[in-house]
Amino acid sequence: MKKVRFACSAAVCGALVLAGIGSAGAVTAVRSLFGRMPDGRAVYAVTMRNAHGITVRIITYGARVQSILTPDRHGHFADIALGYANLAGYLSKGDPYFGASVGRYANRIARGRFTLDGHTYQLTINDGPNSLHGGIKGFDRHLWRITSIRQGSTASVTLRLVSRNGDQGYPGTLTVTATYALNEANELRISYGARTSAPTIVNITNHTYWNLAGEGSGSVLGQWLMIAGKQITPVDATQIPTGRIESVIGTPFDFLTPKPIGRDIRDGHSRQLVIGRGYDMNWVISRKPVAKLRLVARASDPRSGRELELFSMEPGLQFYSGNFLNGTIVGTSGHIYRQGDGFVLEPQLFPDTPNHPNFGSAVLRPGAHYRNVMVYRFLTAGGR
């Protein structure tokens, strides 16, 4: 496997486009210019493609998934990840974290406060009274730097970000990496890693919106979903966990047996569905992280035959049914996104873990290494 590293100036790098390297049939990775920040800094895209035609494009702004092309049962390709056609959309205030790497702490922290080693920290507030996905300028709003591109039997791109001590109120300088890897088994592996200079909290995940019929094709409510979680962490009116852990059995949150996403989404007897305007909940897959990847969710689209499997080692899985897509966003293909036009599956620690000792720990200390690995496998009905 060949490896390409970057150690050039912005001006020189801006003039480079990395073409395919390696033997015929290898998974390729091509870098190109995606756009420029308001201050002139270049935003790059790295497009990985395997021999089956599966194509994944990653952009350096927010270390985001910009598009994923997969075939249906007839071999017709569509982009199954919601997003924007250009950088301007991602820079807009209305961006709902399309494809983003979210952190320093994904999901919500109550009132943006937590206590660590006897000291209380105040984070920036950006979701009602709470802090969401790292605050006002989370990792999704930063320009990451490419550190390597590899191609061969697996293609990958690794990006790096340094979050300084005090960034959004978090303690410690955090050095973060995000690696996206595509192989010939039609699997996209996303690996997040982090090290800190001082005790802090960390919970990083990916926020790709999926529509297995193709972005811009309409609602996902007819697509089927299985979640391998027997419990949820119910929330209060501001979507902060109450601290309880409740069974999904006999509730609209029971996805242990696959069912259409929309089958129970309008059940008005569920206060939790009313609070989230649909599904926006953490499922308890286990009570702590595990050592090996295991299947945590499976989604399928009966019309196209496309299927998606998600493997994770994290204890929690946030499932969000695109409830706040409000018809004001024009997506990659020029179609308007409305409520329920995409769904999100985010492997992570439980929301607000720093304020709930029974949820475990989100603390990272100097010398330790944070890691979150997830694998999305793309299939079609009857086979890969």
C-alpha cells in the first residue's frame, strides 16, 4: 500500500491534485479543491472509489462526508448521503451538521456545565439552555488538515485538528484525528482518535444523514430499521437525559425487530416523540464500550434494495429521524430537504454523561488515547 504525506505550503498544495496511485483494481483516492474559506484558505475534497463503483467524498471543512454513491439492485448509482453541492452551504448558519465530525463532546450537555476534578467548566451554549455537539464552534466548524492519503486494497484519508485549551470552554489542548477508509468489501470505516494535554471530556462521532433511496428523493419513513438496543435514556423537555434507563419493549422505540421508520413516529401517546418531534434518542447498546465491533443497526430501502449495516464498539447509538429539516435547505442534487428526508445513526457515549455518574465516564487524561471506530457496510438486497 502506498502512502502520500503532505508537507507543503497552502499555495503549493492548492495547485496539486493527487491522481490514482497503485495497481489496477486498487481502491483509489483523488484529492481536489472543493472551495475556499472566506479568508482564502483552501478546502479540499478527497474522493475514494473502489472496483465496485462505491464512491465516498470527504471534505476538510468539518472532516465531513460530502457524498456516498452506491448502487441499487439494478446497478443504478445514487448519492445516499445528504449534503450540499458547494462549500457555501456548509458554511451557512443553517447547516444541520451534514456529514460532520462532531465534538469535542457530541450530543448535549445540560446547561453547558460539567465538573471535573473539582472544577466546574462552562461551555458555550447553542441549543436552548444546553451545549450541543461541542458548542457554538464545534469540530464541524473547523478546517481540518490532511496528514495522509493512502490507496491500495483499502484507500483512506486522515485529517487532523488541534483544539486548544479553553476552546468552547473545554479544558486541555486536544489533538484529534479522523480517518475515513474505503475497502473492496464495500465498507466505510471511520476512526476517531484524540490525545489531551490536561484532563478533559471527549465524545466524537459522525453525523451523516442517510437516505437509501438517494438524497433528495423524499421521505425515509418507509425505509426499514433495526436497532440492537433494548433500552433508551429518556429525556426532559430540553432533550437532556433524566438519568433513567428504560426498556423499549412495547414502545415506539422498539426497533429490535426491523420495522419502517415511520410506523410509530406519529404515536402521540409517547411524550418522548413529542419532545424530539420524532426520533431523536440515545439507545443503550451496552453499559460501557466493548473491545470488538458488533452490529448495532441495520437499515434497508425496499424500493431500491439498498441496505446499510453499522458496526460499533460504543455503548450508545443516537438515532435521529431528520425532524428539523424544514424545507429551507437545498441539497446536493438541487432538491429541497423536508422533515424526515434523512436519518442519522451516531455511535457514541450517552448524552450528558459527565453529569450522570451511572452513565459511565467521558474523561480523557494525559497519556491515554480516545478512540471511536465505526464501520458502515453497504449492501443490496440479495447480496453486496
